[in-house]
Amino acid sequence: MEIPRLESRGREGRYVMVDEVNGGELFYYFIESEGNPSKDPLLLWLTGGSRCSALSGLIFEIGPLKIVKAPYNGSIPELEYHPYAWTQNASIIFLDSPLGAGFSYSSNPKGYEVGDTVASSQIHKFLMQWVVDHPHYLAHPFYVAGDSYAGKIVPFVAQLISEGVEARQQQLLNLKGYMIGNPATGEKNDLNSRVPYAHGHGIISDQLFELTQKSCVGEDYTNPSTVLCAEVLDVVEDLTFEVSRAHILEPHCILVSPATKDIIQNRRFLKDDYSIQLSKPEEPPFYCRSYSYYLSYFWANDNATREALGIKKGTKKEWQRCTDLPYERDINSSIKYHHNLTSSGYRALVYSGDHDLLVPFLGTQAWVRSLNFPVMDAWRAWRVDGQTAGFTETYSNNLTFATIMNGGHTAPEYRPVECLAIEPLGVITTEIHITRAAVSGCSVHNYYTVSYFTKSIPWSSDPAYTRPWHINISYVMR
């Protein structure tokens, strides 16, 4: 199988043993930077779920590949080049974690009995082995990134790396920071914020919102302690089920993946709309975004794809975007890791698509404020192509929070241009952050260039991708 536009790039699909007792191996797919791979940052990408495949990140979010959306006719779905991939200026490891996610597997089923802590430790073990096999990346700036449920895992993995570096007991990864999108934390704010968000967007009435506020004072909405609160929340979830939780303005469609009961935890709150399947998933209408997810099932399970990715025969009979294996949510809150890391000098970017009802930005904004760091730059707009792309606030300790306008769960899938601007440029490539007014407009043809950069980052040499586009972003050095 030919992988478009990547045949000349460094890429590999391999496994790393992380559980010798049960024969558990994590699968990863690595793609070298399209810019300057000898110097560009190294990024580890973790997909949420809690058992969703990192191939979702590769072909739906930040990778250089996209599924061509076309009616399925029985042949392998085609791929096309994604011009707004983060691999333009970073080398990325897409890791299927935990065991059981994607193409990662365990020879003994007991290896699938993992949770937040074990999975994070296995990711850390994977990294230590990966840099042994790729020692030339030790000096590269390194970032841990992920979205959704990985918002709990990313800071803990970064914490483990930080502790190892301080103790000098491991390969010294050049950890610079981390970034999380539409992130879960384990705190009740993750879900409790759905009610004011739904109210603010006209999904529930004033009366129902006020009744919820009175009936559920101090409650964790995933596990209400009173019958009255539970009954009110049942009404709320019936109404919120009428819209797409991933993006409230898009059609309400099945997501053709099993529910992993991660963010929704032990309560049905905001009904689950995943389609649980043991084989071929249910086909959604073609107009649904999830039709591309449907196509990915056939792409990833095709023998040619598996051969191109380097999948071991006999290890995984069927690939699914998300798998419904048991999983222990034993990190109750990731807030302390955010505080530890940012207080130790590591950079952090927290971003949210503002049309996400799964993990609303209101809850994310609340826990960021709860860290009690002084505000260095007050709430303001940031822009792409002269238009407001979201809003941002910067705190001390190198912590930035940003919203992505019209972004869903998760933001890069819905707003790739904006996320390319805020992610690699704002955190990885330079020590900068986005400010209020645009300084200059940079017309981009074959190169993606920001005005004061000392180098140009190759964008595309293919005439099909030489259409000019513009990006207006202003930066301030700190």
C-alpha cells in the first residue's frame, strides 16, 4: 500500500515490549518531521478513549494522512495528504496505549487489566526503550501531547519523565513541556460544566438549569447522592442527547466505536451514542463526520494496510478505533501534576474546542484557574488570517489556556488550520505566545513562514498544494 507523500520521509511502525509477564507490546507509528528532522522537536501523541487508537490522531487530527471520504464500495479506502499536519515542524510518535488499544496487544488477556497508573508507567517504559533505539533524538526538545481522556495521562507521564530526569536514573529526555486538548482531569468540573454549557447554548431551559442548581448543590453529577438530583439530571441528559456532544452544531450521528465508559464514568449522564460492535460497524449516513470513522475500520483491517504499518500477524484479529475492555480509572485528579510540572518550569498549553459538550471549555477553564497562578496576559482574542480563531489567557509558570472557535471534540479534527497555528508554533517551535493584534500577514506558497522566524519550514513541493493562503498571527517574546 502506498502512503501518499510520505515515501521519502522517515517513518516506521514497530512494537515495544512493556509487559514481559503477559507478553504485552505497545504498537507505535513514527513519522519524521517534514521540516528539519535533525533539529525539530519530538512529540509523543496519545489518543483518549481510554482505549482509542492513536491512528485516529494520525488520520483524523494531526497526522499527514487523511481518509478520502467516499461511499464505501468494498475496496480499501484511499488516503490523501493532509496539508495542516503537525509533522510540518515536529517528528511525532503515534502510540497505541494502553494495551488493547489499536494494534497494541497482550499475549495473556490478563495484560489488558490496566488503568491510568499502570498505563502511564508502561508509556514511560516505552519511551525509555524508544530513545535507546533512537539515541539521536535525546537532544531534541521533547513534548508529551494528547486529547480527551489522555488529558489525565499526559501530565502523569510528563511527571514520571521529570522525576526520572531529576533523579538521573534514566535516559535524559529533553522534556520541555506538554499540551492537552479538550482534556479530562478526573475532577467533577469535567462533567458538571456540561449543565451550564448546555444552558448557555439553549439546550436546556432556564427553569431546568435553576432546578439543577438548587437540587444538586455540591454534587458530583456522575454520582449524585440524592434522588431529586438524579431525577433532574435524567431530564438534562434526555435533552442533551438530542444534539451531537462532540460538536453541538453538527448532525447527531453514531460514532461507530464502542463506548469505553471513560469520561462518562459510572453514570450514563448525557446518554452514550456510541455503537458497540463486535465486527463490521454500523454504517452512518454519508453526511455524518463519523462516516470517515466507518471507512477507517476497513482501511485499518485491510491486509495491505497492516503490511505497510508493520503489524504482526496473529496479534490483533480486528482493529477498532476504540475498544471496550475493562479499565481502571485510578487517577482521581490530574491537577496536582499540572501544578508540579508548571512550577518546575515546564511549558503547558491547554486548549479546548468551544463547541465541545463532552468536556466543555467551562470546566477546563475552571480547573486552570484553580491552580491560582497569576495572570500574565488577560483574556483576549488570537487570530488566523485576520479573523478571530479563539481566545487565550496566559498565566505565570508558562501555562497558557486557549479556546478554538467552532472546534469540537477534539479541536484539530474540526479546525486544523487554527490548531496548526496555535500548537506547534505557539508551544513547540518558539518561545512565544499569541497576542492581540496582527503584526503582519504572511503569504504562503511553497513555504509556511512566520515573519520573524529565522528559517522557513517547507510546506509542500507538490503543485497541487501551492495555492496561496495567509496567516496573520502576532507574537511577543518573553
